[in-house]
Amino acid sequence: MSHYATIPMKFKFKDELIKSLEDVYGHGNIEIHEVAVHLVGYHGDTRPEKANIIVRRHHIGSASNDLGLVLDKNTGMYSMIVSDYDKMATVTDGVVEKIVTGYAQKVIRNRLPRGKYRITSDSPNQITLQVKG
């Protein structure tokens, strides 16, 4: 049974987070729960860890565990919960980078005031801005 760890990153905007997860795991493959529910391990076992946003294991890989994002109600931020196995095998640094970069791009486009910046480079893994002053 893999141990789960919380990845030390914080996501504030739920809509942009869900869309960036869908970019990686596919539209319709993300579960959203107001009240956190248990994650499931690769044997189909219910784990003690709970999350509000879940990518179920069958959308990640055949030997994977669920990937979760849990809302801290005190801060309003989501943290990622991923098993040790998946951190090495399926939710690698490259996958996390795609999620984080996609999230940042969506937040920039949706949340920053128009006309205050210009996107000078935009690719799947990088975005470069020029702030207008």
C-alpha cells in the first residue's frame, strides 16, 4: 500500500484548477465534491485520505492510486495529495508541471485585468508576460 503525501503547492481558483486537470486527464474525468470524500488505492481499497477534487485511479494508470486535491477551509487553498508510487511513476514532476503551468495560464487569462500585461511567449509548459506600466 502506497503512502500518500501532500505536495507543498497551493491552488486558489477552483475553476482554473479543474480545467488544468482536465487538460491532463481529460474532460469529464474530474470529480468535484463539496464535502471531501475518501481516495481509493490501487487495490480498490478505501484510503483514509480525503479530497474535494479527485482524479480516479483508472484515469491515471492501471497500477495507480487516486489523485486528490483537498480544500483548506481556513485559507481557501487546495493542496495536492498523491501517493509515493504515483509521484514516481505517473504523477511525475513533468505532469505536475503541466498542471501548474496550465493553472497559471488560465489564472492569468481569466483573473488579471485586461490591458495590464501582454503575453510574449505561450507554450504548453511556459508562459512569459510583459507587465505594462
